[in-house]
Amino acid sequence: MRLVFSEFETFLKIRKLDGQLSDFHDDLAPGKSAATWAGHVDWPEGPVDTRFVQLGWRDVMKPDFARPWLRTLKDALRSSLLYARAGGYTATLKSNWGHGLFCLYPVIGIVLYLLASVLPPILLAPVILTHAGAAVSGDLLSSAFAWGVFLCAGSLWLAAVYAFVRWLEPKSYFRYLVNSWHFMARLAKGEHAEMQARIEEFADCIVDLEAGAEDGEELVFVSHSCGTFIAIYVLAAVLRRNPDIVRRPGGFAFVTLGPAFDCLGGFGADGGFGRAMKTVARSGVDWTDLYAPHDFLCGGRTSPVERYAWPACAGESLPEPRRFSVRVPDRLSPKDFRYLRFRYFQLHFCYFLTTVRPGLFDLYRLALGPRPAHLQLESWQRRAED
């Protein structure tokens, strides 16, 4: 949220506009997971007012992060195996090697963690047992003492490796991704009842917002990163309630930023995600998918409908979303780009950074600009293709 507010101020400064965002406050949604705020910008074409509703689901994930570490490792191995069996790693490596390596990152981290935990004690076991046993006379006593020393040393080593991983977490995001993959495996396989319930609550919220909106008021549904596959589920649930919402008079635009379709879709399209993707593609919604080639956490080169939609009927052709790059090097100042170029976890939020060059994608112009979203997005797509 701080990033959104600070970048909005930068947006106003660069564009020489007057405007403001109100303070945001929590709604009474489950777990106080949603937030609302308002925005206003004075354009030469006229003033624009926007209501923002952030649909949050971090509280649903929190129990996954509270599991004991041994249980976390066990579940991580299971989720990695399920992803591999479905061909997720192979598909991502073929379409986008950078994103494929990112998907492999939690697996590589687990392997390195296990090797660092058990390999040194195993290799040093003969030395420890021999020298510790020699320090005490008597066969039985020396053996017991040697094994006691070995077990204490091994336990201290395991604790040290675990503490090192915790210390490294703010830069590595290893534990976060291990837990996220477990969350995604449960959702992909239809095993996460709490998240499914939250998705239905989100759908009710959007339908209620649409019902209370004015005829000329436009609805723009935006998601980022792992929120992209959640948004597919949510929009499919919205369409079950109101199939015509995508053709409302004021307009309805669906925008996915830095998509993470591969992260969940790689578990296979037969767990509900494929059906949701097919429902969204069939609906005719104005869908724009924006990606950044420099963002390895984003699977932007994936054609989401072709890869993950439930198989269409014979002769049925499902449309892909409008897709184009946000052109990160052109949007940022040279200094900012040099800083973020290889800081991949920070670069993943580039979609929320203000654009320094006019005519390129800018979230704040999309959300608070004077043009309808689909016209603005079409204009940016033409510029991206030139």
C-alpha cells in the first residue's frame, strides 16, 4: 500500500496534475482482509474520481506459514512432486527458461537445505565418534559418550542451518515460496476449502459493487502475480452469478499484471482452474494481460487460455487476452532500472511503479485516467507493438 501511495504522488508530479488518494481503511470482511480508499485527479479533460477495493487473502494463507518446519518440508516435497508429475517444470522451462528456473527455485532450495543439514554431520561422523570415544575409557562408556557428542553436535548444526535460513529469508524468500507452493497445490487440487469460500465471497462483493454502480461507472478488475490465478477463479464465480457483467453499459475490464498462471496451472488443468479459465475465455470479457520480460517471477510468455483452459469442444476456438509487455527499461529512469535489474523480487512490483515516459502503461493513468480502460489499454498495446 505504501508503494501505491508514494508512486501516485510521483505520478502527479511527473504529469503536473492535482489529485489525492484518501486514507484507506479495512472493511469488515473475514479477517479484515479487504481495504477501500478513493482517488481524485483533475485532468484537462475533466475531473476523475475512482473507488478502490482491495480484495485480500493473505489471512487465508497464514495457517500454511504456521506449520512446523518438518511438516513444511514434507508438504513442500509433495507439492514439488505433484507439479513435476503434471509436467509443470517442463512446460515452463520450454516457454520461458527464466520463469522455469524461478519455479524450480523452491525445489533447489529444499535440496540445498537438506544437503547442508545432513551432509556435514554424516561426513564428520567417523571423526567425531573416534575422537570423542578416545576421550573416555571403557568400551560401553566411550561409545555412549561418543554418540552423545555426535548427537549434540548434529543438533547444534541443524539449528544453525535453520537459523541461517531464517536470517536469509528477507532476501531469499525461500520459506515464503515453499509455503506458497503448498498453498497453490491445495487450491489446484480442490483441497483448500477456506480459499474456495473466500473466492465465493469475493465474487459476491464484485456483484454487489456492480449492482450499486451508476450506469456510466466503469469497473476495472486488476490482479497481480499469484493474484492472477485467484482472479480467474473469482471472475468465473462472478460469471456464474451474472454472465452479463462483462457487457455492462459502463464497461468492465479485466487486467492481469505479472501473471503467475504457470505457478498454479502447472499442477494441471483438471482441478478446477482449467474450467475457470475456460469460463473466463468464453465470456467475452475485455481481458488484458501485461508482463515484463525482465521479470522472471512472471510467466508472461505463456498463452494462458491455450495452455490451461479446459479442452474446448470440437471446433471451438477460445480467444486469448490482449497481451503486451510493460517495457520496464523504458518506463523507469536509468538509475531505477540499474538498481532493479537483478533484484528480481523487487522488480516483480514494477507494474506499480510510475511510468517516466508518456504513452506507456501506467497503472495510475489506467485507474485514474480520463479514458475508458479498454481504449487506454488498446492505445498502449499499439505503442508496444510499434
